[in-house]
Amino acid sequence: MKHAKVGSVMTSDVVSARLSVPFKEVARLLAEHHISGVPVVDDDDKVAGVLSETDLMARQAEAEDPYEPPRRFRPGAFGRGARARRKKARARTAGELMSRPAITVRAEDTIALAARTMAAHRVERLPVLDTEDRLVGIVTRRDLLQLFLRSDEEIRAEVIRDVLVGTLWLSPGAIDITVEEGVVTLSGELERRSEVPLAVRMTRMVDGVVAVVDQLGYRLDDSDLHPDEPAVHGIADDWLRKL
């Protein structure tokens, strides 16, 4: 089963910043391009970190205020976190202010993997790398949502081709498959009980599927068969079922 790749939905024209770019230049980049963050790259176009509006605000928040008491007398003025905040307060370049390590994906990764990575790290965008770890694009949550813009006809055709024929070795009309607003309904009768969860699971994996409604029955309950028992049907039977 083929899945859409990050490279097919990413933005190739990436706004990035070099390590030496000044603080104010980064702020201008974000404002001019109406974005909330940029990847920070070295001279070889390899991603060293990511700089966001949050990092810029953290720097400003840690700046000295003449009307407040010295920082050494404030609660939480010591410890690793406090040292990191003081370092950000003195940062003047993208390299000094960025968050690292950068959370990235590769252009050949699936959209599903990119979505899981975003969710796991609670980020809104991911720099996209090529096979040599160089920056080639950026992918956002909005880009990933393009997956669900596939038409119902496209989804149905893929379920038939990759699940029904390619996985279960059945003829295209062996069961009824309907798709409405990305919701796939499988109805009809399969040969074995073990094929039902397989059909449902593989259908869920098709790009653009929102949900699967299982209305499948089966002719033979093979759940109690032991591995040493002879198979109910042979390879020839599978070929005949596709005719």
C-alpha cells in the first residue's frame, strides 16, 4: 500500500535564517512572511535548530527591567532553567536564541508519520530534510490536512485496488464499498472471519479515510483453527476467487 509522502505536500520555498542572523532581522522575517517560526541553518544548509515567536518573546521577557529587583533576589533565580533563561536574555543572533535539537522529518516520510511527530512534540511545523540532511522544505499542520481533501471516488478506488485485490486477493466486486465524506462502509460477506479485521484495519490505513464502518460478515469461523491444522483452502482457491 502506497502512502502520500511529506514531499508531496511540503512547501519548497522555505524561509530560513542563518546562525548569525541578528535578533531584529529574525523578527522582520516572521512579520514580513506572516509566519510564526523559521528553521535555523548552517552554511551547509543543515538544520541546527528552530526559532519561533515563543523564543523571541522569551528573550524579551527575560530582559532587565529597571523597576524590578535584581534577578538574584527573585524566586526561581537559580538552577538550570534560570541559567537558560538568562542566556536567552543575552542572545543577539538566531543561533544563540534558537531551540535545539530541531524536530524534523524527511521528504520520503509518510504524512501519517509527520502527523504523529507533530502531535508527539506539540509543534505546528516541521523542517523537511533530504537524504543528506539538508533543508528542502517545511511542512505545517495545514499542509498535512490536504490528505483529507481526496475525493470519495479516489478513496474508494484505492480501497478496492490495495485492500480488496492487493491484500485480500478478492475480485473488485466481492464486497460492497461505499465512501461518503471520507467515511468508508464495508458490507457483504467474506470467506473467513480472520479476514474481517484485516480488511477494516487496512482500509483505515488508506490516505484520506476518516473512519470505517464495519458491516462485514463471514462464511467460515477460522478463529479456533490451530497452526498445525490443514488450511481450509489452497493457493489455487485464492486465484480462483479473483477471477
